[in-house]
Amino acid sequence: MSEATAPARRHPAWIRVRVPGGEGYARTRAIVKESGVATVCEEARCPNVAECWAHGTATFMLMGETCTRNCGFCAVQHGRPEALDPLEPYRLAQAVAKLGLRHAVVTSVDRDDLDDLGAGHFAAAVRAIRATVPGCEVEVLTPDFQGRQSCVETVAASPIAVYNHNLETVPRLYKRARAGARYERSLDVLRFARAARPELLTKAGLMLGLGEEIEEVLAVLRDLRTAGCDIITLGQYLRPTAKHLPVERYLDPSEFEELGRQARALGFRHVESGPLVRSSYHAWSHVPG
């Protein structure tokens, strides 16, 4: 039996996901659906969708619902994407306004098919949000843009508060988990963003349980600090379907607490570490008021 078809493991007792519901959740869902903009909350089957949507926040996903890459951990569909919708930045800004967001998180699928890899569309979306809701902070979670510095600089030059790019896992597991990506290239994205705007907060995330060793995780944390990364999120990998990479190990909550402690000792400005933590979990609290 291959790892891609191995049966899913039962989650341990500390993995508890709320069932979506309630007035706040229903309102957010209605606004998101009306806007026509996809969310990573749904497309990536985020376990925190009930909590976040009940609090009136969502992580928006630009440039369609089809990714040009096929990472072994990700539930977003892959294939040939459709053409960009030039009105998407406007519709996104309207959704942010209706939700009354003070901190909006904007991500995207990989668009390796585009000349600028989608960087210009990111910047247009950020400008639209800020023009429509001037008081809203915007955090972007971008692809690696194939390591192209000019693309990172295009996004960093837009009026964002946080530049996020997830490393996802340790270097040894990149070939298995992140098809088409390279570890040093992902570190470069954060370096380029910091060089473009030294005052800009930079952020990264790791998912644990794919077979990494704790010392490998600590080595990545040290690399991130050397690259100037300010914010780190650490969470448990949860297998979306039986076709995705299996969970090799469920980390105990105490292990996340210890990793969080060590991350803070390395000098990260803000650390979120726990089984259900995702890159945009409590994102509004990561930026100083």
C-alpha cells in the first residue's frame, strides 16, 4: 500500500475541531459567497474556519481556485488555471468592507503561468483594500514567485503590514512535500521582502508531523531569524484526504509549548504554536497596536 492511499489515522484527543455554525459564521459565509472571492479557509479545509468566521474574519485566496503546483499536503486543486479576473481586487475590497475587518489576510494559489507570477494582482488587491478601508491592515501570504526578487519587491512596495511566506517543512522533506519549491528560495523571499522595506514585518509558518526531527525544526527557526523573520506559526499537519501525505506523528501540545518557548528565546517578535495553529490563526494579534 502506498503512502498516498494509506488509511487516515484517528486524530488524538487534543485535536478538536468546532462544527461550523452560529450567526457570526453565517454572516461571514454569506458575505464571502456574495463577493465571489475564494477563501483558503474552505479550499484548504482549515480546521479553524468555524472560530475565525464566527469572529468575522477570513483568509482570502486570489487568482482562482486552481493551483499550478501539486504539493503533497495541500487540498487546493491543481491544474490549468483560468485567466485573471481584473475586477477581483475590487470585489475583495468590498468583502473586506462589509465584514468590517481591521486586519485582512490575502493569499493566492501559485500562478506559474503568469508573466509576473501574480505579483501585480497581489499589489492591486492590497491597494484596493486600503483605498476602500483605509484603516485596515493587510497581511499577504505569497507563493515563492520562483525566487524572482522583482516580484517580491512589487508586493512589498504595496501598502501591506505583514509579508508572509511559509516554509512549510524542513529542507529534507521538500522534495516529498513541496513539489517545485526549494528551501533556500523560500528563505530568499523573506530576505527580499525585508531588504525592500526594512520596517516591514515578515512572517513564516511550519506544519509539523510529516516526519521531521525536532532538531531540524530548530535549525529552520534559526535560519528564519538569520533571514530577519519576525513572526512564526507552528501547527500540526492534518491530512486533507487519503490522497495526500500521511501524518507521520501527532505532536503533543506540550511539544508545541516547548517549541514556542524556544522560538521566543531565539528572538521572534511573535510566536503562535499549537496543534491547530495555521498561518493566519489570530493574525490580527501578530501586529503591534
